[in-house]
Amino acid sequence: MVASRMLWPSWNLWSLLDAEAKGLIKPGEGVYIEPTSSNTGIGLAFMAATKGYRLIITMPSILIGFGAEVVLTDPAKGMKGTITGARKFLQEQNTDIKLFGVEPVESHVLSGGKLGPHKIQGIGASFIPKVLEVDLINEVIQISSDEAIETAKLLTLKEGVASGNFI
């Protein structure tokens, strides 16, 4: 079975639950396709993952025709300075605040180790960004790629916390 947006004009949680209640769709069956080039896709991917649906997100190729370059992005890109700014602000609110860094055991650059291949997207870059004030980190925790991916899946599917990319 292939479902598409044509069956559900606004494929959201309520229309998904309604279609389930009517027996039109079942978790684990079929492929659901949504044309989107916005944050709608993020919400739909989250719902599909938590409900057990296979979802394919399509983007209009006309974007490329207009000269746009389509790039899949890592959600953490561009956020390297956020931890430093957040730590400084939170420290002003609560002097007991602690900051823990997390990095792949396979590529533990923050801990002074060697760069290596790993599967955790968004962390464990091959460098320490200039905007990251390492001295603000109280402790660096190393985690294996497999444990990080499994934990991200569990947090997303069981607790509703989108905590990582586990493709």
C-alpha cells in the first residue's frame, strides 16, 4: 500500500489517528509519501517513527530548476557556539550549573585523543570549533556510536524526545 498526501490533505497526528481508527492505515504496513521542503517533514518523520510507519519525504525538483542547491543538513551544523553561549547564560542564573561534553569513543578529540571514523552525526568533528570554549566543560563523556544511536532511538520512540539523528 502506498499512501500519499492526496489521501490526507494535511497529514498530521489527528488525521493519522483518524485514518488508523477507520482502519485505512496500520503501523508497519505500506509506504507513506509526503512532498515537503519545510519543517513539516521533520514533524511527519517524527510521527512516522513513533507510530511505526515508513515515510518517504520528497522535495520538488523545481527547486533545483530554479538554481537552488539542495543539501541534506545535519541538524547540529551551525550550532557549535550554542553550548558556549547557553553555558554562560545558565551559569549567571545558577552558579552550580555543570556542562558535560559528549564525544564518540571512536573519535575523542575533546579528550585529547585521535580523530577516527564514527556513526554519530553532529558531534565528534575532526576539529574543535574556535567558538567552543573548552574550559567551560566540566567533564567530557565518551560514548560508542552504537550506544549513542540506540539511546537516540529509545529517547525518540519511547519518550518523544528527538535527541539525535540515527539514520
